[in-house]
Amino acid sequence: MMNKNKKPIVMITFLVACVLLGITVYRWIRYDIIDGGSIFFSFIAISYFINALNWGDLEGGSGKDDELAQHIKTQSARIGYYVLMVLSALVLFISEGVSNLNDIQNYPLIIVVGLTFIVSPIVELFYSKKFK
């Protein structure tokens, strides 16, 4: 059951996310304008809404130190990393409309997709040095 103090946070973040998404979709449909800033801030607003809905905190339960919260954060971060890896590859292939890597012309996006494969191992390497 949601705490009474959490309800206003959830409602406010939901309204902000809806307004930003509404403005983005309206500008796209009405004026045929796709604004990168609107899309970006819509994603941030959705993130805050989901954090508020899940943790009752805009920053994702940063104050919760119990074992279950830490387990949830660790597992969801790992799963989220792999989901993001797959989604970024899908965006690359769908946006380019090709299935052959040699036909891709969007080099910055292919670099970002490539980075998704090496960021986690690099972070793990540096983090493991802390304990050795």
C-alpha cells in the first residue's frame, strides 16, 4: 500500500511526464517537428515517475539500505544493462534499415552500440581492482 506522503510525488511526476509527452506528441503531429530535447526530457520525466511509483522517491530509493532493496537494484541494473544493449542494437538496425554491418552509415550510433558491449567489463575490471 502506498504511503500518503508518496501519493503527491507520484501524481506530480505522472502529470509532468504526461505534459512533456503530450507536448512532444502534439508538436510532432501538428507541426511535424521532432524535438530531441522534448524526447530526452520526456524520458527523464518517465524515469522520475517510475522511481516515484516504485520507491516513493524521485531518485530511485537511494535512501533504502536494506538487503532486499540492494538485491533489487543490483539485479535490475544487470538486466537493464543487457536490455539496453539489445535495444540499442535494434535501434541501430531499424534506423539504418539494413541488416549488414558494412552498410551502416551512422558511425556515432554504431560506436554507442559497440560501447554497450565493453562498458560493463571495463567497469567490472576497475571495480574488482578495488577489492584485490
